[in-house]
Amino acid sequence: MEYAAIRHFADKRYCYATAKGHFVIRLEAKKGDVAKVVLHTQNKYLPLTYMDTRQEYQMELAYSDNYIDYYQAEADLDVVCLRYFFEIEDRAGKVAYYGNHGFYDQCITNIDRMFDCPQTLREEERFELPAWAENKVIYQIFPSRFATDKEVPEEDWYQAPIGGKADLKGSLQGIIQHFDHIRKLGVDILYLTPIFKSDSVHKYNTADYYEIDSSFGDKEDLKELVGLAHEAGMYVILDGVFNHTGIDFFAFKDIREKQEQSAYLDWYYIEGFPLVMEWGKRPNYKTFSYAGYMPKLNLQNRETADYVINVASYWIRECDIDGWRLDVADEISHSFWKRFRREMKAVKKDVLLIGEIWHYAGDFLEGDEWDSVMNYPFYDAVTDLIVREELTPSAFWGNLNFVKGNLNKALEGYLWNFIDTHDTARFLHSAGNDMRKQKLAAAMQLLLPGMPMIYYGDEVGMEGGPDPDCRRGMLWDENRQKRDCLGYYRRLIQIRHRYPTLTRGKTVAQYADDEKEILYVERELEEQRIILIFHVGEGSVQLPGLEGWRNLITEEEFSGRLGQYEAAVLVPGTVKCGEMR
């Protein structure tokens, strides 16, 4: 047994409450090294001579990534403080007892050698998430290029490739006029990239956070869109660009004009004067990346933080928006985000807060900052598996399980799973315009737990290279759309909505066959059983023992054979689409 690989801390990552009196306790071990783990618990303040409170829980192997096994037990508690330790048996039958970061050959009886869990503290730290958002489908809109209510020549709207400054006159009224397309697709949430006053097409260099850019419309247009969405049972999330502003934002504008005499010096990270703002030269103030036109805000300054908090609160109150996607959120301090969460939840208790971060984000996801993240590890895994073909199916599950094994279990239904965004090349482009691969990636995105985020136009087979070409005008001309792709997306979303087992069911089996290039997962919820299979390679494969099941994607009896880059959703018997519940 490799002791160095065994890991547990008595904190809210490894020992946390999911409800009052209900706790999850986790232990990590080297993959394949351990045969069995037993959790031993007892009441800290009741001596065994008075009452024997000892209990044992068989820990289950909840997840395995490429290197680590994650064991998990769930316990019901009614104590002031819990003491606990682990009994670990390896593959050779050797047993070790692990408590308070020490290993022992004999069962631990001294409570000071056990881990410690104060129940009330953990319950007060419980990760509370907006119930409405769990496993919902998101539709991302880049407003300047999605739809317009103005006259735009077809050759302008459909220009390809497209540059970063092309003005297609996209607007909020354009979104409203095309709302029926979004509704029929079956999505639950609209996420709009920035809509506030700015001199760029992308609007990530904000000039005024209290004014919607006039090219998009005004506050009444936003209210109309939010109202339309809410009437349809949908939600609206805006992009909060609080890491940096534009150079025309009032505070930075004052610094440009008054330099050392400005009252707003502490709003930014100014290193000297005169300001270096020339293209091709490194700015002498902190920025987003090294983009001189996006100076970074100092949110450790109370006045700056107050301003941002007031802005974010204002749009929730004024237009009843349902959440914020937080741009470059990992470059802003934990102390600010803790305050931001408290203040936003005070305005609207079930507001959704999503951080943009391009890597694992466990330190922001402990229940007191963001609700979830844009799940770039999912994007990377799908791209590496299907596009680059650098990842095996077993390694794919391993990469996803690393995230699951290291985050609060409640987060699985809240991770924003996407295959492309306004910051990446279109998946279809990356996949060499291979629609089979696009459909497979869409199936993985839309049939697994989480919050799948569809980038506008993916559903009709939009193409586009890296930013800014990934931001082309939406394909509204049906002759330009891949209608079979649209039908496929609608079908997957319909299946997702009608079969909660896909997202909320207990995983009873999950494996990968690297030789056959198969991903397999089986889930159960109440009496409902579903099998998901993804074939991630060329050719076809035969899967014995599954003949007679029904494939919900094709609405036909499953032959047991899957074609190249094909997915199947299998249910027992002859259930038809109209019989779904």
C-alpha cells in the first residue's frame, strides 16, 4: 500500500454536509492500490463507557481518474462533533488504519488520533446552489452577430471569414424577433456576452456599466427579452466584465486626463506616468492580458469594489436577470468574490454565479464564491478525444472523473459543459468539417450531467476558425443551415428533458473499451434504466447483449452495432418518443 498517495483532510472538500444531518466523507488512494475502505466514526463528546456511538460505513469507489481512486461514504449525523478514521485494506490483504494524518497497524481507539468534524460548522458552510439551474441547457449568444432588426446586406451578414471589427448591427430586438428559434430548440437559459456601452464589437472593454450599448438597444429592450424568456419558462444570464474596463470608462478617463492628480488612481494598478498605451508596447499599468485598451480594476480598493457590487445588483433589480457569467474571474481575489456572492444572494437568493476559468477551479468552488464554472476540462477532454485523437476513451473518463473526485458532488449538475465558445474555434472547424464528429461531441455534451452550453449556430452546423472568425453572423437562411444537424440537436435536448435518469440517475456502471473505442455508462433512477454508448472511432463495432433495446436517438430497435462517431441512448423494450416521461 502506497501511504504517500492516501489523502484526506478534515475540511469542507473531503468532509462536507449536503443537507442538515447528512454528510459526505471522502478518501483518496493510488489507483488500483486499495481493495476495501471502511469509515469508522464515533461521537467526540460521549465516552464509550457512557454510550457506544461507534459506527462503520463501507466506502464505495465513487470515481477513478487516471491516477487516483476516490472513495466516498455518506453518513447521517446528530452530534456536536464527529471523530473518525479509516480502515484501509490493500490488494494483498494488508490493513492499515489512518487517522489525523497518521498510519497505524492497530485499530485506532484514541480519539486524538482521529480526524475531527464539527457538525454545525460544516452545515453552516453547506454549498447551496440554485435548484432551478441544475442540468439546464444554455444557449450562448454573441449579440452583435446573432440577429438584427435592421437592414443588413446578405453579403455583409454572411461574410466568411469575418474580422473582429465587422459591424453586423446585431441587437436585442433581433434576438427577440428570433426567439422562436431558441424556444423550439428546447434550451432553458440564454447567456449573452457583454451588452453594455463599448466601442468594440465584442463589448469586453466597457465604457459605461449602467448603459446598454445603443447599437444593441436600451434597458427596455432587455426587460422585454427577460420577460419573454421568463414567460417561456427560461432564464437570462449576462456577462459581467468586472476584471477590467475600457479606457473610456469614467475612472480611467479621469486618470488619462489628470494623471497623478486623478482621484481614481487606486481604482487601477498604475505603475507610472505618462501612460504607455501604444500598440505593440507593454503597458505600464495592469491590464487584461497585455491589452492596453482593457485596464485591470483594483477590486481590493473599497470604492472600486462597491461600484462593481452596485452595478451587478442594479441589473438584477432593474431587469430581473437570473445570473452573471464572470469574465476572467480567476484573476480577481477570493476576498472580493466572497463578498460578491453574499451581496448578490441578498438581492436575489437563487441568482446563478458562474466563473470563467480555463483550468481546474476547486479553490473558487467551496460554496462561498461562485456557483460553478465554464468547464474547460470537459472542452479539453472532448477535443483531445475526438478532434486531436490524442486521448483514449479510458483517459477521457479519467479526466472527467478528476474533476468529479475533487469537487463537491452537488456541482456535477452545474458545470457548464461546452465544445466551443466565442473564445475558441468552432468545433466543426476544428474537426475538419466532419459533421459526424460534431454530432458525437454534441451527444456527449447534451446527454451527460451538467449544464450543456450550446454556442449559437452550432445547432445548424456553423463553421468558423479561431477568434474572431468563430463569431460569424448566425445562419438564418435555411438554405445555408444543416437542417439534419438542427433536428439532431432538438432530438438530443428533447431526450435529455424527458429522461431525468440521464442527469440525475445513479451511475451503476461506467467503463471504457480502448480497443473498440467505446465509452459506456449505465444509469438508474427509480425504475428507469438507461444505457449511454459513445463510439469515438472510425468503422463500426458490434456490442453483444444489447440487441432488442430501443435507441431513443434513432427511435428504432438497437441492432447491437454502432457506426463511426455514433452515439446511442438505450432503454429497455419498445418505448417510443411519445411515451417518454
